[in-house]
Amino acid sequence: MHVRRMFGTGRMKRAEVKALLDERAALYERPGFISEDPLAIPHGFSRKEDIEISGFLSATIAWGQRPTIIRNAHRMMNLMDQAPFDFLMNAGPDELRKLDSFVHRTFNGTDFLYFTEALRMVYTEKGGLENVFTDAFNLGGGPAHAIHRFRDVFFSIEHPVRTTKHVADPLRGSTAKRINMYLRWMVRSSDAGVDFGLWRDIQPSMLAIPLDTHTGNVARQLGLLKRKQNDWKSVEELMKVLRSFDPDDPVRYDFALFGLGMYESR
């Protein structure tokens, strides 16, 4: 199917759109693309907790130019001695002080220090990131309510007000792109060698797409999304269509929409 037609004036039929997305999802869900993605950071670890924590921190700073994101995520891991779980569980005041120098756009050392403290609480008191998110999904209400509940836990200890902006809340309208991306990494099957499939008690069908500029623009050009702004209502609108294409694993189309927008729209 010729990509130029997609971005031209002709409107593709829904069956053609699904065929295109199925094809591109298979094309872009491959390990060869990992090196250009923040997902490369957790792929550098083998311990479950290290994958979870490095993935969460990398996803948190995943806005801006991807080379800068990846470089700064690597710096995060270096500051944590390339052992994030051991670091957050055992680092003393002198070691934690190293984090104060970190800056990625508006995420700075103050935020990094709080994230370390909150993650330590999550693993020592709440059973870890998997347990917190699983409990949040099990309470119902879909991904928006699950992310909101996780956010409540994450900020349940004393925290800087400025840091709350770094964990999005869909109930306030945010697309929560970075958390949805992180959930995709942790939940979806590892068979393709891209996502990890570490969390087995959350089903891929329960997830929401990480909507950003690229995926939103392509979805609109394909006639899958009418809403103009990127917000949670747009996520819900797009997910209705993607679930009709694949009710068991609708967010696999993230690979297709992002790939088309990043590599082919020009």
C-alpha cells in the first residue's frame, strides 16, 4: 500500500487503514529500532527491578529530541551506578547528593531525588511498581483511573509541588503519553524482542496508546481521530477504533502510527 496515498487527498477505506497499520506495526516492532528509542535504556538490564526502574525513569524524561533523551537517560543510570534498584534501596546521603546535578529540560535534581525517594517507598512498602499498577488497574475504571491511582500512591509521601507535573494525570485531561508508553513496555509480550512482557496480571487490552504529536497527526490523516487537540478525550476516541482493529492488543498500533509519523510522513 503506497504511503503517498495516505498523506494525499484520497481517503482510505477503514479496511485499508487497518491493513496498512497491521503491516507497519509488524515492520516497526523490531529490535533494530530500539537503539533510537528510550526503550534502549531498560534493554541494557536483565534484573526485573532494574528494567522497571530504568524504564520508568527513562519514560519520565521522554520528551524533546530523542538523542538528548537517550543521552540523559544514560546519565541517570550512570548517576545510579548502573544498578538502579540497588542504588535506590541502599544509597546514603552522599550518594544521593550526586543526583542533584541532573537536568533534563524541566526535570532537575530536585525531581530526580524525589523520584528516587518515592520509588524506594514503592518497593519497600507497596510491593514494587508492578504491584502498585496491578492494584490500580484491578480497581476498574480503565487506564485513566489506574494511572490516577498510581499517581496518588507515588505522591503519598511529602514531596515538592513542582515535581507533581512530571507524572501526568489523565483525569485532568492529559494524554499521559509517557506513562502509557511505559505501561506498553512492561505489559506487552516480549515475543518480538521489543516490549518486555514482565507484568502478567495486566492485560494488553487494558492499555491506552501513548498519544503524541506524531501518532495524533497520522491518526487524523488516516481518519481515525477527529478531535483536534491531543488530550485524554482524543486517546479514548482513538482507542475505540484501535480496539475494533485488535481488541486483545490495540496498542501494538503505536508502532505503526509512530513509525509512519516519524519515518514516512515527510
